[in-house]
Amino acid sequence: MDFPALALLEFNSIATGIMAGDAMVKRAPVSRIQTGTVQPGHYLVLVVGDVAPVQEAVHAGKEIGQAALRDMIFLPNVHHEVVRALGGERQVQEADALGVVETQTVAAAIHAADAGVKGAEVSLLQLRLADGLGGKGLVLFTGLVADVETAVALGTAVASPHLLRQAVIPQLHPEMWDNVNRHGRFGGHFSWEPA
């Protein structure tokens, strides 16, 4: 489902995050709120809906949780591929190049993904957030080398100062494509039989 606006507030306190989420939905009629804990003990509040209510909800969340606010984004025209990726969909494919943006925060990864797919002819292969990553965010773009370079440059620009690393890998080996296209967690690749 597409929404005109998306905002995410990332708190380093669970109690503060719950209070902020409550204030956000009390202040503005957003279409949907999704909250919960992620590693390593952070609390995320995601709201979607029309631009004005989402923006008002963000103001409420910041007022309540400013001291514990780790990072946040407000995307008034969020790209549909970002919404799709947040819903857990993945685009399994091989392409000319793979772009990787690794961030310290979930909000920075979502912002990087949105900037990359809006600014270049790329696909959003994966958007992984926090759990299984020690709280980090991971964005994978695919496409032609020049387009992937552009997407990674745009993503890294908006992810600063929460950027950890970025890479563009032309002609990724087919066996690596198989691994990248499967489950992102190491143990997810194996079919271990119980002893």
C-alpha cells in the first residue's frame, strides 16, 4: 500500500519511544502506526499517511522524546519501492552492479534507500533494518554500474552522519549473487538437520 508520507523516529529508550508513539497518534490522525523494539534495545515508531498529519505527529514525537531521539526521517513523498521493501518484499535478481549502503541507524538506511531509488534508475534489492545487524541499516541497490554509483552517492549523502560504509561492486560473481539474493543472515543459508 502506498502512502504520501512516511516518518520514522528511532529512540534509544523503549519507555520514551512508547510515550512518543502515544503522543504522535493522539496529536494527529495518521493512517497507520507501527512500533516496536529492535536490536540493540532501541524503539522504532513509524507513521504513514497524508503529509500534514504525519508531519504533525513527528512534531509531537520529537517534543516528548527529544532527549532519547537517536535518529529520524520525514519523507513527504516516499518512493513506492521503499514502502514495498519495508513490507518485507525483496527483488531477487542479478544485475550489472550491486550497490551497498551500510548505516548506523534504521532511519538513515530508509532515507538512503529513498534517495537512491528516486535519483537513479536502480532497483531496491533489499532494505534490512536493525535486527540481525546490531542496530544497523543495510540498503542494496541493483542496476547498471553508473546508475548504481549515482544511487549510492545520493544515499550516502543523505545518510551522513550515520553512514558506516558504502560500496559499488560491478560484475558481482554469480555465486555471490546467489548468496545476496537469498536470506541475508548467515544461518539462513543452511538446512541444518537436528542431531
